[in-house]
Amino acid sequence: MTPRPLALMAKDLRLVFADGAGIVQPVLLGLILVFVFSLSTPVGHDVSAQAAAAIFWLATSFAMILVFNTLYSSEGSNQSRIGLLLAPMPIQYIWIGKALAGGVLLLMAQLVFLPAIVVFLGQDEVTAWPMVLGCILLVDWGLVAVGSLLGAMSQGHSARDSLLSVVIFPLLIPVLLAGISMGSYFLGDGSGEDLGSWIGVVLAFNALFTGAALLLFPFIYGEY
Amino acid sequence: MKDNSSLTSLAGPLALAGGAAMVLAQYFIWVYAPVEVTMGQVQKIFYLHLPVAWWGMICFFIVFCASIGFLIRKSPGMDQLASSAAEVGLLYTTLALATGSLWARISWNTWWTWDPRLSTALIMWFIYAGYLVLRQSIEGRRKMRMVAAVLGVVAFLNVPLVFMSARIWRSIHPAVFASEGGGLEPEMLTTVIVCVAAMGLVTAALILLRFRQKNLQERLWSLYASDSRFNG
């Protein structure tokens, strides 16, 4: 039998791709951000590696907001949320399922953002691709842990996109700083002497918010 | 609804004591403490900056504790305490950022710098401003309280990480109490202690006054909701 969080993830992914739109909106928003920020330097000048990494994680963060709003609004109609709440499983499985689905969708969006950074921002000195992937996965874990916890918060709210952005972005600062710093190193900038410290910050962030989410998610999702 | 009158009745005496202590603090700031050689009178900003920064952070800690209390006991009083402390904390952090920026301009020749304490204060300002916006935005008081309590907990848990991440960037903030004597003249240290104590009394009074207002608002709302004439 499929473990229930994986079943929930599969259900959400099927729903997201059912109408053919999939993750078009988050990807488009991210690409627009990359393109607009490419205008921040004079023609012929390269964008610095740190700026490129910041733009990448900014695009990812905005995509994450849209992804989790989509995932949590899928139970908005027909009282489907009650069905999930009544399912014979711990309520935390919903958080895990949504986080996994969000992680998959975010990775798909990043598969588009990464080449866009290379092309639009002139970052063609990417080193150590496996390390880049590891760094992205590590930071994504933190993003989806917070996104899945607080995504439930704005469910049913008319201005949920803006509300979620205002609340989530400041919380994500440590993990975003780490992502930008590590990304900057892998794009060929800096000595990487703080790399270990940044990995420590991300691991601490991920552990803290995963633990907090497992404890606190029932309070948010179980409430009407 | 639980009556919190014994607690809120302390607000008046605390406000009076806080006012008197603030007057005393002015004496210490302008008469007792020596004028700093390099910065001159501008250094006096420090006696406002440090107390509001510290008490702002303590207010956010109160939000954290009250939020946990609300999640455990589901008591509206805990929620009211959390939101009162968040408002006062946000006000103090705004003052700390403004005074810190003035200090930075004179001392470091820049309005802003990526310093761990400055950055942490600014990020906390954003988080708690979002917290207060969230409280206004969510429909349904029960849900709003629950969501605000969860945010009140995770926001404070984030503080050490925000500080650590900002610290990996270079810091130029003075380490006021890092060494023995704190790098301050004894008169300055005494003045700082007096100012922190005075601000503590004002903080307690402000939180309790706001708490009382919210408590009364809740009672009025309950009366309004239970009156059959208004329920049609």
C-alpha cells in the first residue's frame, strides 16, 4: 500500500496537472522576475554571482507562494477539507503530503529558473553540479516546511497570495541568505570559507521548522 | 469570560511609576552621565536606543509565551496579551531602528549596514508587522487567534537563526557589554541601568493598558453578540 503522505502528494500533483495548467503560473512569474532583474545592469555588463543567486531564490520564493496557495486551495470547494480531516490518519500526514507535492512542483519550476539564470544573467561558470543540486534540495526542504505550514493559514482568504507573502518572506530570511550565499559560491564567486556555516544554518532551520510544523500544523489545519 | 481586573488594575500605578522613572532617567542622561568624547551629545541616543531594543525583544518573547499559553489553554486572555505585547514590541522596534539609524549615520557614516543586530531587529519588525496584519486580515476570530498563536511561536523560534545568519556577514556593531565593564564608563553604565528599568515600567504599563482595552473590547463584543435585539 502506498504510504499515505505519498498518496496525498500523488493526489495533489494529479489535481495540479489535471487542468493542463500545472505550474505554468509560478514558472511564468519566476521567469518574469529573472528577466526584469536582468535589466538592473547596463547592457554588456554581467550580473554578479551573488545577485544571480539572489534572483534565483527570489523567483523560487514567489513560485513557492503560488504553489502552496494552489495546493491548499484544492480542498477549498465542496468541503473536501472535511474529508481530509476525517481520514483515518494523523493530521500531520496532510502537512507532509503537501510539503512533498510542493517540493516536487518547486523543483520542476527551478529546472526552468536555473537555465534562465545562466542565459539571461550570463552565469555560465557553474561549478560542481551535484553540489548545486544538493544545495538546492537542502534549501528547498526549509522552504516547503514553512510553506506547507503557513500555506494552510491563508486558506479561504480572498487576498491569500499577498497575505502569505507578507508573513512568510521574513521567516524565510535565514534559509534564503544561506541559499544566496551557497549559490553565489557555486556560480563562481567567493572563497566558500563560510560554506560549512551556511549548511549548518540551513540544517538547523530545516530541523526547527520541520519539528515546529509537526507540532503546530494541527492547530492551523484543524481550525475553521 | 474571565475577569482580568486584578491584573489590569496594575496598569495605572505602573504608568505613574514609569512616568516618574522616566523623569529620573532624564536627569541621569543629561546631568549625571558624562558627554562622550568622540560623538558628543549624539551619544545620548544610546540611552533610548538600548532600552527600547531590549524591551522590544522581551515583548516578542512575551508574544511567544502567550501564544504557547493560548495553544494549550485556548484562553482569549492569552491571545489578547500576545497581541498587546506584539503592538508594543513593534513600536519599540520601530524606535530602536530609527534611533539606531541616527546613531549609525553619526558613528559609522551610513544610515544602514548589514549588522547582525540591526538586521535581526529589522527582520523581527517585518515578522511582527506581518503578525499584526494577519490578525486584521483573517475572518473568524477563532481561526485568527489560532493562526496568530502559531505565527507567534514560529516567529520567535526564528530569532536565533536570523541572528546567526546575519552574523556570518561582517559585524560592526559595538559590543556594549561584551567585555568586563562593557566598554562603558561607570556613570554611563548606571545611566543605562536606570533607563532600562524606567523603560521596563513603561513597557509593563503599556502592555497592561492595551490588554485592558482589548479585554473590554472583547466583553463589549460578547454583550453585543448575546443581545437578542441585535441578533434579529
